[in-house]
Amino acid sequence: MQAVRIVLVNTSHPGNIGAAARAMKNMGLEELFLVDPQVFPSAEATARASGADDLLAGAVCADTLEAALADCGLVVGASARNRTLPVPMLDPRECAELVMQQPADTRAAVLFGRERTGLTNAELDRCHYLVRIPANPDYPSLNLAAAVQVIAYELRMAAGEALQRQENRYRFATAEEMERFYRHLEETLITVGFLDAGNPRQLLRRLRRLFARARLNHNELNILRGILTAVQQHRR
């Protein structure tokens, strides 16, 4: 997953730190920074972490937000309400996608403010973007750990999609390459006796539809051609 730092600012309740660590570990995030926490370390934080003790043990306590963000190239601040400041507002999914688009050597930070008052304007001024979790307008305030869980979940989902795109980085097979594959497939099916050359019926058309739906990439096509070649050689 892209390097992502969760930063909790001036957290008042140590249980929220532990619960946030648990939410992070559930979703594969490991880097927790605490800016001027009111109570930490704490037995209550450890209890609420429920097995994420390693994240608490590795948490970095910073005296200032500036120190916590010093090596971060992207900073997103969580805000429970719309702001009048001219800072682009994202929803959690957009935030996660933006994080995954960053260069591999760019660390991103997501800031979460105080339980009661959130982030100050001065802290928001350090953010490139804001993220707001859509919620019931009559009761929009989420528990701190719940907010971390939502963002962490979206980050994990976006990371999975980015990995899938990377695995599919091979170009798709061309029409000409697919025609050569279909001829190779037909020859092999005849060789092994699965297809009657004089009466192919609808089998080849059905196979064409199957592979058309799959949209083979170049690497996948090469694998299949290699299997067909191995079958032919074995028969000979």
C-alpha cells in the first residue's frame, strides 16, 4: 500500500487512540503519529487497541504538527463540516484514490483533529485537501476511531484496485493475435480428439465468445499458447 500516515492531533481520550490503532491494523495501515496527545501511553489505549499493541508501541509522539508532517508530500485533513476556506473538499473514496495516485516515494498524511472541535484553521492551512465523510446531516459527528476506520477502509480498497491495475499492465491482445490463438486452439482440440473437424457445431463460436468476454492481455495469451504447444508436443 502507498505510504500513508495517520495523524491524530491533540486527542483527549486515550481509548480513541487505541481504537484508531485497531482500525488501522484491520486495514493494513501501520504508521501512526500522535501530536500532543493529552494522555499517552495509557492502559486504556492498549485495551481498546485489542491486539494492535504493536502500532501503539511504534506510534510516534510529536510535539508539533509541523514535526509530524515534515516528510509528507500530501496532507489531507478530515473535517466534519464544510469550510469557508478555499481548500478542495473530497469524499473518502476520492481521498483514497488521490493518495494512491501519488508517486511511490511520496508519503501521504491524513489528519484527524480533536474529538470535540476538530482541526483548527491554522492546522487546516497545512492541508492540500480536506476530506469529509458523508453522514446524516442531523447528526454528522463521527467518533474519532470510526472516522479513521472509514478512511482506512477506502484506502485499502483503493490500494487493491491499484494493484489490480498494475497486474493488468500488459497490453491487451490484438485481433490478429487472437485469430492466431483461435487457429492454434482449434488445431489442438482436433489433435486431442475433443473437436470433430468435420462437425465443429457451435463449440468454436462459444469459445470465441468466452475469450472475448475475458479480454486477454498479451501475457495471458502467451500462457495459453504455451499450454496448447505443450499439449501438442505431448501428443506427438
